[in-house]
Amino acid sequence: MTKHFIGERIKRNEDPRLLTGQALFVDDVEIPGMLHAAFKRSDYAHARILSIDVSTARERPGVVAIFTAQDMGEDWMPGPPLVSPPPTVKDVTFHSRRQAPLVKDIVRHAGETVAVVIAENRYIAEDAVEDILVEYEPLPVVTDLEQALAPDSPKVHDDLDSNLAAHMYQQKGDYESAKARADTIIKRRFYIDRGAAVAMENRGIIANWDEKSKQLTMWDTTQAPIPIRNGTAARLGLSDSQVRVIAPFVGGGFGPKIMMFYPEEMLLPWASKKLCRPIKWIEDRRENFYATTSERQQLHDVEMALTRDGHILGLKDDFLHDTGAFDPYGLTIPLNTQSHLMGSYVIENFSSNCTAVFTNKPIVTPVRGAGRQQGIFIIERMLDIACKELGIDPLEIRRKNFIPPDAFPYHNVIIDQAFSELIFDSGNYKAVFKKTLQMIDYERFVKEEQPRLRSKGKLVGIAIVPFIETTGVGPYEGARVQIETSGKVNVSTGYGTQGQGHFTSFAQIVSEQLGVAVKDVHIITGDTAEFHWGTGSFASRGAVVVGNAVHAAASSVRKKVLKQASKVLATPEDELELEDGLVRVADIPAKSISLGELAALANPLRGAVEPGTEPGLEATDYFGPQSGTTASGCHAMILEVDPETMMVDIKRYAVVEDCGKVLNPLIVEGQVHGGVSMGLGNAFYEKLQFDENGQILNASLADYLIVTSFEMPPHIETGHFETLSPLNKLGTKGVGEAGAIPVPALFAQALENAFQGRDLEILETPLSPNRLFELLQESRTTKEKSQ
Amino acid sequence: MKPPPFEYYAPTTVEETLTHLANHGYDAKPLAGGQSLIPMMNFRLAQPSVLVDLNNITDLSYIRPDGNGGVFIGAMTRHKKVGSDPLIAKQIPLVHEAIPNIGTPQVRTRGTFGGSLSHADPSAELVTVSVTLNGRFRVRSQKNERWIPAGEFFIGSFTSALEPEELLVEINLPCLPERSGWSLMEVARRHNDFALVGVAATVTLDKKGNCESASIVFLSVGDRPMQAHQAVGLLKGQKPTAELILAAAEKASSVDIDPGSDIHATAEFRRHLANVLTRRALDEAFNRAREN
Amino acid sequence: MNNSFNLSITVNGIQYEREVEPRLLLSDFLRHDLGLTGTHVGCEHGVCGACTILFDDEPARSCLMFAVTAHGHHVTTVEGLGSIDHLSPLQESFREAHGLQCGFCTPGFLTTLTAFLKENPDPSEDEIREAISGNLCRCTGYQHIMDAVKLAAEKSGN
């Protein structure tokens, strides 16, 4: 009997190191002679730099060097664009503007780097930063999206005609004709505000240029070590082989750590090369709010055309998207938003104008969800509003419009973030929906519990929100699998890891193929010296893209093992099995050979080898999906609101997750829980607040509120549903962002349900007790006015 | 976020401490638990040039009866110790209730009673509760010693009546008389956050069941603990009916306080919460008073 | 200006003598002067709890303490709770229950919970929730951490 590893709740390989403080994070690296950097950052969101006086700072004992943009001379240049605008969408307007290592003349968002101090330790470096005197000419600031597009708005980039960063129009079918046939048109405006990723580990970089060997080694908390290596080599005029980038254990990514090149990522290697010293920069928490990217702000004008029995005929959404002061990340986020505006439903006519806007705020790049959350928020809110207007049950309207299970692959026509057509590969939205309803006991709650509790004056509400999530996009990833003479297996991939359990889930895939214990499979991620090709950790693609590359490589090794073992054991391949680190003959267990022995035989020190054979038991394979796979799920929640204080207490929470083939249920559940905690933040606690001068008002963990153990539901019940993806051999789909995606829509629905009879309509996220209070006051006033 | 440099002293007695404070005046800051001061130093919002570390002084940590049913608390007594002390639980239940609301478990192992009071944060529970209870604080300098009533100690946002060379050494909190009740109500964004609005109330009934006296003090609505004098005036001598409590809550929130707006709450919402919390606190306090 | 202090401190049972600047935070002293990098720094303003260590057996934020204040005291860091080959029952429970993902906040939880379980060997769900409310985690949503603590309490009960 062959043991199975895929789908098992296997304890993680990486945990013993992490649990005992023995795991290496960037700030743990100490190099003899290492110096420390601190940045002088602009307090102004928009200003011209008139002068920078570093003379006092230079005199401070312990200061080794101070650099401004001037000092970089010809080496000064903005970073490259990370993602280009979609070549497959017609008539896209895109003005590419990128951040620089140090600001030369005009500061465009608060926190931009103006100078860097390199000193013997961070304490001295920060002292010296205070010594630096910068003379600024403040310029008018623009933070609001609509104001930024007004003709008289201050311009973030004065070489452009306006603050329009990009424009993109996508359509499916013909919305106008759908509108003409509709019985009801619903129009609303939605506002979604910014949130930050707030990984517990801030960013950090160490650059070590060794002049004698002419090698640059970097440690970076990046989610994408290979592109960092390639780009850094290019910028410094080095060969790829002279640069090694290591992303060791990283304390959470969630998106912003794949943004590149951050100013600090461009500056530090240059400075190290200039000084021929290793230099470390560790971001502090206050810097993190300004210097690390954030996301979510959009303003949507939406219109939905329906028949009177709730059939969606068409959807139109014109929206503004805040890109901050620069747009290195292309149109990924708005593409994701557009891809999710149609949700899980058959919508044959769709039109969406997206305008990306420059503002004097920090750069916008994906944060868990990466634009999907906004799309789902809108479609689910519109359906909730439609049911009220049409007098249809909220469950019925969804069931009526779901893409049916026999309609896959479902062509949604528009282009998604992978630049190809948005095609949903597989799914069964009705079944997932039904399962969720059962888990939360929906019917019983609505029929019995809710009326009973309401009669006692308790404001309880229930909500259910289905969603889809595009995942597992290309272009590709690769992996090399090698059986060592010890019998253990080594796997390398260019991918990074920020806590997703790659050291275990990828090992499980290998174990499944080679019959080796999971603990004997050693995974190396995030080191460009170990694997040369790859892109990075984003868009919930690890399990799909790397997983399948690992699977392919492990399968190739399995073939080599069987071929060789067949010779050694003089037995046909189909009578052999791999288990417990051995290859054995199925009915004669005594006839076996260990994988380690086979590996030694495959790499002889003497003698001749057959032409065409490769040494060892090793294979490298790549996986590049034609398109992304579409995961889906459904969240349901029961909450209670204190009608006086507006404080919310979540009573029950259920999730059904369909991420295709589950590699490790423990890990999937963990991803869901973590996603829900961020989603709750985006629903009720987290909001990056800017004043009209572009200053962040809550740049600390005391004021930017991420949820603690108390704000979470008492217990998240997780259910699984598997519709395998036909696009990859493992049948798996991504799940990294799923937990966060439907939560704001869920929260809004639940609150409206709790306040039924109060005319509450929620068209924004995140909320807060204060905002809820205001909305209820407004709805009361409107009601009084209309009476 | 590293703190700026400072001159450092680690005295082992109060006398040594007072000498340092006398020598350095405005330049010196005493360091107690560090849970409020050190974050400010790490943000470089506070840059004292001299730090006098009180953590090696052992005889400022105690809780003793004051002979009148109340307690003396040494200024360096940690919150955790106060929160688990049986004398406090029995005699000063309002403080016993307040302690778990202070920050997080880790903050409570280091934070001190005296440190919290000296920091004079209008959102701090102990700051407010000590005013509600009409506590008084013993303050020493090299040359002098005086007692300052709690109501006169907090004079502005993060500003106490302490002179630069003075050190708060002891807190005296009286117990409540017979037929008294008390309540602490807060609303915070997250469980451990500073309150958006909070109210600490005590009431005492006379033999007839009318309100003999009351103390209603708010946190987070001004630059110091705000006493609801007019609301108290409404209650005095009256039977505490539901209508009276409503009226007192209305008075407290509309007239006695003038809260500001900040990133966490608007003035209007704060007033609304103050109204709700006062009503609930008075309900609870009067119920407790009736039980006693 | 006295900018040098002779610090004597016991960490994980070993006594160290070092000359330090008074403003050196205990978190930086442990990590960079002693090389005990298991204690992590997440915010330096006392909110996230990643830097939590045991100060005379009580959980405290090492980013909110100057190393000099710890003079003459004993500190336990995550390295003092167990080793790769000998995980403590709490560490083992975290592994079994998947109570960690990126692992950055984990040392702070472990020190906090080690002290908590010593005082409360049989905690209720609410007590556990309160005990970990001063530690932020961005990956797990806390549920598996709660499961880990319950598991650890069960284990020590046997």
C-alpha cells in the first residue's frame, strides 16, 4: 500500500527552527564591519527641495558617509517598471512614472527618501538624520481622487497634462442594450479606502559588496529574489552571476514585499559598492507606513440592469483608482478589480472604465486581495441592494445568477491581470453556497433565532457572501529535485516564502512521488544562488505554479528512479513501488534498494556512462500555466451590534473554501483564518488616514488598528469543497488571499441585516463604530425628510 | 526608531533620586515602568537629556491599609500587583476593576501606579479613577513634601502639577462609605485600546435610598479627567429613578463635557457615547449601592 | 555625560558583563550584543509584542526597556524555552496545531504563554484570549494559536 502525503495534515518542517528562535531573518544577519543606514525622509507630501545641508551630520562621530541624489551622479536613475500595462487590452493609456533611490528635486509623497546616512550603528545614524537640514518649498498637495482630476488640481508630475496615470476600458457584450431591456436599473456610488499590509516584520535589506571577489550579496525581505537579482545586476552593470540575493525567512509578505524596486533596494547596493562595506537597513514601524506600499482606495460609480425577477442583464462600473505618487506596478490592481466585478455570476453585458490617478500619497501596489476585494464588495453590495428594491430574497437572487457547474470553462471575455482572457476553469458555486448555508444554520437562524433575539432587543444580523478568486497565474516557476546519497531529497526553487508553509507543502508533493518522508525532503527557497529562474510570490500562485513545477521535477526523478531500479533489481518498472525511502518489488519486499544507494550508483566516480544519461537522480522542470485557475468560496457570519455604542460582536463565522486539490488542510485553514483577520480589518478597523497635507494621521500600531485575539470570531468553522483545476496536474488552486476577499461585503450585509427596518445602506468600507453611528443618523434624517 | 542619547542615573533610594531631580530640574525625567515614556522616546517625541531610573528603588512598591478603610500604594507598585491584591479588591473595587483595562498583560507587569499618574494621560484609567475616588498623592522634593488632591493634580494634557524637582512617592485612596456603589464603563475600538470614552462613577445612598453623594468622572473627553459636576448636582438628594439617571446622563454628556474630535472618534460620537455610558454606569453603580 | 554603563545581566541562565550605552534598548542588546536573534522587533512602541521576553519570569516588552534597567536581573528569551531537538510542550503544541506561519511573532507568544501557563495551568478560553491579546499576529488570525494553548494545557495536565 502506498502512503499518501498530499491532502494530509502534516506538521510543518520549518517549525522547529521558527519555534526556537533559530530561523534566520534579514535583521539577524551580522557581518564583520557592517554599517547601518537610516534615511532622511520628507515630511512634506509635495515640495521642491531647495537645499540639503549635511555638514553637521557629517561631523557626528560614528558617521561614515551621507549621500544625496547629487552624490549618486550618473548612477542616479528611477527604478524600472515592474509590470507593464496590459498589451492585450485595446487603447490603454498609461503614463509610467517610477520612484527614485533618492529624490532629486521634487518630493511627491510624504516619506520619500531625501538622503541616507551610513553610520556605525542605527542609533547614531538616526541622530545624524536629525542633523540634516533640508530646505523645502512646499507645493500644493492633492490627495482626493476626484479633486486630482479637476482641471485646476495641483499636478503630481508636472510634465504630464493632468494627474491621469492611466485609463483602461474593458467590455463584454453590450451594456447599453442590456440597460434598454431592463426592468430595473440600480445606480450607486461606492467608496473603498486604503489599508496597509502590516506584516509583523518590517522590510530590511543588507547589501554586501566584496571588492576582492567582485561579488554582491544581498539579504532582502523581498517576495521576489530573482527579479531583484536581475535588476540590481543591471543597474550596477554587473553580471547576474556576480549578484546573489537571499530572501531568508521573511516575517509576512502580503503583497508589498514584492513591489520593486523600492528606493532603499536601489540605494543600498550602490552605497555598498561605493564604500566597499556591508550595509544594513532595517525599516522601522513608523517608516513602514510611508515607505512600504499600501492599497485599496477606489471610487466606483456602478449601474446594474436587472429583470424584475432578479436576473442580472448587465453591469457597468466606472471607477477611479488611486495609484499614489508613482505607478511601477502597472494596472494589476484595477485589472483584478474588473475581473472580480462580475463575481460568481453570469453577466453577459459588462462595461468598465478605469481611471488610475496620481496623488501625493505613498505608492499603491497589491495588498492581499490586490483589487479583488473591491470587485467582490461591489457586486455583492449591488445584489443586496437589488434584492431590497425588487423584494427578492438575497439567497434567491444569488442562486438565480450563479454560473452553473456545467458552464466551465466559463469565458468572461475581459482581460485579467495575466494579460489573457478571464476564464474560470472550474467551480460549483451553488454547491459551495449551499454547504455554507448549512454550516451557519442559516434557515434556522433566520426563522427562529433571529426573531427571538430581536424580540429581546438584541440586534443580530446574518450574512452570506460567495466569491471567486483568480489565482495561480503565470508566467512560470521552476524547481530542481535531487535525491542525495543520504537518501534525503533536496529541492530548490527561485520562489520565496513568507510563512505559507512551502517547506512542507512542496515537500509533500515530492513525498507523494518518491515515497520519502516529508521530514526528509529539504526545500530551499529564496536564494538566487540555488536556482536561477523565476518571478516571485504573488497572486496566490505558489501552490499552483511552484507546486506543479515541483511535481513535474519530482515525477521526472521518479521516472529516473524506476528506470534505474528496474535494471538494478532486474524487475519490470510496473512491478516496483516507492515507499519509505526504498524502491521495492511489490510482492517481494526483501528485494529492494534504498534511494540513497540508487543515487550513489547514478553518480559513479569511475567507469563509463551510457550516452544520454544525466548524472545523479535529479531533474529540473518548469510550469507555466496557460491561464490562472479560479478558486472560489463563501463566507457566512452572524454578528450582534450594540445599537447604542455601535460595537460589534461576531457570534459565528463559517467559511467554505474551494481551492481545488488541497495539499495540506492545516495550511489552507491557516491561510483562511489569516485572510479573515485582514478582511475584518478592512471591514471595520483598518483605515490609513491621510490629512489634506498628505500626512498619515495613524502611522503607528497604536492608531492603525489590526485585529487582536479579541476582535476575531470565537471560532471560524472551515469547510472544504474541491473542484479540481483542469489546468494543472495537481488539480490545485491558490488560496493565499481568499480569506480576505469577501469580508467587507459580508460585514456590510450583516450590519444591514442587523439594522433592518432602519434604512441603513452601506456603500463604503472600512467602517467604524463612529461611521456606523453617522450613517444611522443620516438614514434617520432621510427617513424623516421623506415622511 | 531609536531613542536619543541621555545621561543616566540609577539611584537605589528616594533621597538619591530627589538629589538628581534637584540638580537637573527640567532636564531630568524619572523612568518608572517605561510603558508610556519609552515609546515616546523611541518616536523621539520625548527627548529628556537626563533619565533617572526608579526601578532599583525597592521601598516604593507596597500596598498597605491606611487605617480608615483605604489604602496607601507606593508609586512604583506594578499594575499586575495592584490588580491581584486582595486588599485592593476588597476595599477599592473600582481600582480592582480598572486594572485589567490598562493596556495589555505585558504592560501591566511593568507599568506602575505612580508612573501612570505622573504621565497624566487623560485616557488613563488610574488617572480618572483616582479623581473619582477623591484620592490624594504624596509628592516629595529634596526640600519639601506635600499632599496634592487628585482633583488638583491633573492640570492639562500629559501635564501634572508636579514641579520638575518633585517625585510622586505615594498614593492614598479612601474606601467608599456604606451603601455605596461604583462602576467603570468604557468603549474602545479594540479590547485593549485606549477608550474612545470612559466613565468612572461612584454613588452613595442615604438611609432612605436617595442619592447622598456621587462622583462621575470621564476619561478621553478632554485634556484631563472631566468631572460631571452638573450631573452630580441633579442626583444629589434625589431618588435614583430611571428618569433621573437619564437626565443626569444627558446633562453630563451635553453640558459637563466638551469632547474633541480626533482620528478615532468625532466630538458628536463621543458625546453620544458619554450619554450612553453614564446611564449604564449609574445604573450599575446604584444597583451595587442597593446591594451593599 | 556618562555614556557607558557596566551591565551585568543573566540571560537564559548565563551571566554576561558588557559595557553599554544607557539608551541601548534591551531588544537590541539581546539581538545584536548577545546574538540572541530569536527575540524579534516589530514596532518599537510596545504594541505588537514580538519582542516580549521574560523579565524575572514575567512577560515584558524588551523594546520598552533599556538594557541598563535589566542590570542585575534575569531575562529569558525564546532560546531559553527549548531547542530544536527538545521542544517544550508549548512549542510542540504550537507545531501540532499549526499555531505559526511566518514565525516572526511566535517568540513573543511563546514567552508570554510560558509565563501564563505557569500561573494558569488550566485556563478557560476567555483567559487564553486575554493572555494573548497583547501579541499581534498577522498570519494566523489567532485561532490555531488558541488551539495550541489548549493543547499545551491539556498536555501538562496529564
